[in-house]
Amino acid sequence: MEMIIHLDSDVFDVVKNGKKDVEVRVNDLKRRKLKIGDTLIFLKRPNDDEEIRAEVMKLDYYDTFNSLVNNYEMERLYLDKFSKDEWLNLMERFYTKDEQKLWGVVAITFKKLN
């Protein structure tokens, strides 16, 4: 299976340079279909004019982003200039606490293919 993931340009660049190797999302119906060995296609926003392909290497499940964040270095998740508290606030702008409670969250460890 292939899954498209849109990334802002600064985050895309961290994936491109190899520092970011974990993508985190709410574990909704779309993400629940992911399996080890599947392909992620990262597209660079705003124009989706650049892509990176990656293979899913590992899937780790957590109740909330708060329970996930201490298990990873920040640059593996997002950008090293962000503190864990800043990252948690940002994630809650994308996914509410109710969504996290309903679905849980998934940490997708990946390896770039190109």
C-alpha cells in the first residue's frame, strides 16, 4: 500500500536531509491500514512539487502525543528547534485531545528510499 503525506516545506527538508525518520499522526481509519513494508509518499507543500518515498519500518502506538513525545528526539519527529511543549501545542492544533482519545496516535518509523 502507498500512503500520501503532505508536509510543510521546513519539515519536508528535515526528512530530505535524513534527520527526521518518524512521522506521527492520529491513528484514524486511514493510518490503521498501514503495515510494515508499505510506502509513504511525502509531498512538499504548498505545491506538492517535490516528493520523497519511504518504507514503513516500524509502527508504535500510544494513547496521546504526550505519551509519545518523550520516546523520541525532537528532530526525529519534527524540527530540533522546537521544544517538546511547543510540539505538543502544535500537534493539538492539528488533532484535538478528543481525537487523540478516540483514535490514539501512531509513530511511523520510516527509511527513505530516494
